[in-house]
Amino acid sequence: MPAKRKYNVFESDKMVARAQVDEIITQARESKKGIFILEGGRGAGKTCALLSLYHHYLQEAKTKVFFVGLFPYKAPEFSSKDNIWLSQDEKFTKKDIPNLLKKITKYLGVDFIEALDDENRREYLAQQLAQRISEDKTILLVDSIYECDESVRKEIENNILTPLLSSNAVSIILSGRGKRPIWTAPEFREAQYVQLISPGEEFVQEQLKKLGSKHLHQWKKILDWSGGCPLVVRILGESEEISRKVLGDAVDILIRETLKEGLPESEYASIHKTLQRLALLRSPFRELDVEQYLFGDKPERRSETNRMMQRLLESNLLEWDDTGSRRGYRIDQTIAYSLRVWVEQDANLLAQYQQDWEKSVKTIKENYPSVKLEEYQSMITH
């Protein structure tokens, strides 16, 4: 389900680099080989971080950098580069692997023999890279490796990433959102993981300056509404007016680009409404906790809740949280923050959801007298 494009949120020359970018550069410089994996929620700035690394390595001597975007987004400044793979229209598939490999090997000055099958090509490529005499260090950047189909990810790992490790000097830097995949090669299981967290006020102010935003004087409001999420900051920053509607547009982009591909548009309104309600729950929840809150007195509310939870899990909009004393589900916290703010801007909508939750808590208490009423009452935003 493609997002409706109203904002140029992926124009890389207007993005602000993150502190973790400098950390990766330093650590990659200290070792000949390394694997780094940037993790973070939707809109947390993973693409921005990789593009910042790309821009840096373009300027660094004795370095050859190649960027791979596995999902489409707008970055027109890269359209003519020979060291980038990026589609503005279609996501990466298995059929693209040979062409990508051909482009990478050509850029690195290594032969690509089309007549070889995959297994022999992998071995040949690894041998060529191991024997390659070059003072240049290879940097491969791959964006959204977790989100692609598992079969595609395995092909990329086996046919591109693993052979590259045969190079004398190489750093592989990946980004991903959601559940970590099971890597085949031990080098990737032992990679250095870098967690991207929402940045603070300095980032927001710097981002607004780089955008040339007329809302620089309202940086505090933008920080409060976005929680520092880079994508939301950019959308609010380039808008004509900072309003609930624009915040809603930002949330819409976050949700639509996170949803599992192929989901019918007719289901979007129901999913959005469910996420609005769940965003107000500050504590983890279980399915039984929310079935009446989500679907009222419908007889089929349990099955409806099960189906909705499955949809959200498949799209990585829902995650299991067992870090505290109360275990359960949470929606993606990057999305939850801005969506919660969006709901809170409508006093009537907020009051309705709070009343619905209070009603469902009473039902839970009636059905399960041993539960702690105060615990459930405190779960929702007040």
C-alpha cells in the first residue's frame, strides 16, 4: 500500500546526520573488516543515517562506497550514480540480484561471469575479491534488509554480502526495522548492532535550519509533537502550517509505509482506528485486555481482535514487550507517540476513547475479579 506523497521527506541533501553515524565511521576506520546493523522503528532515521554515511564515504580517500535501497523512495540526486541501486517505483526482488551484483562488481573492478550458476558465481566472486590487490576499502550500505522478503534477504546474504567478506578491507553497514532475521553466516550473527533512538532538541533545530523551515521559532512544538522522530520533524518543518492535519499526514505516511504490502485500502480505516486506540495505552496489553475496547459489544469481538493483532504483527506495527513486570504487546513506539499526540488534539475523540477504556475495564473486573483495577485504570493516557 504505497504512501500518498505530499512531502519530499527522503531528499537526502536536506537530512541531518545522527551521532551514531560518527561512531560507525570511527569504529569502521579502526578495523579492516566490520559489520554494523542500524536498528530502529519506522521513521527513526535509518535511511537518513545510511545516506549520511554514503555522503561521507564519497569524500573519503581510498574508499569505494556502494548504496543499495531495497524499498523505493525519492532521491533524485542519485539517479545517475554508478555506485547506487535505488528504485523510485518498485521494491527489490530476487530477479534484481544478478543485475545488482553485476553493478557492484563492475564498480569494484571485478569480473562478473553471467554463465555461472549462483553457487559457482559466489565462489568465483569470493576468490576474485580475496585476490584483488587494492588500497581502497569497500563500504557496502544496504537499507531495509529486515523488511524485505526472507527469501530475498537470504539470497542477498549468500550471493552478495558473504562473498564481499572475502575482501581484504570491507565494512558492511545494514539497516533494519522489526524482528531480527536469522542469519546464515556467523559474521552477521556477531555483527555490531546500533540502536537508533529518537534525537532531542539540538537535532530538531538543526533539521529545521537545514530545511530552511519558516517554523524554526516553533522548534519546541515540533519536538513535542514528533518526539524527535526525524520523518515527522521533516514533514512538520516543511509544511505551510503546523497543524493537527499535517501531523495526521505524517502519521499516515508512517503507518502506510509500515503496513504489510498488498493490504486492501478498504481495511486501512479500521487499522488506523485500532492504532489510535492502542496508541493511548502506555502499558503493554494482551488480546483479552483490549477486545471490548476495540470492538465494543460485537459478539465476534474476540475473533476480530485476533485477526487485527495478526495483521499488525505481520506488518511489524505491533511488538512484544517483556522488559517490565507487565508483559504484553505495544504498537511501534515511534508511531504511537505522534499518533497519541494527534488523538489528544481532539478533546472529544480523546474523551470517547477514555470512556470506552473505562467501560472495558469494568467488564474485565466483572469477568476476572482477581485483577487489579488500578493497574488497568492507569494503562491509558489521562
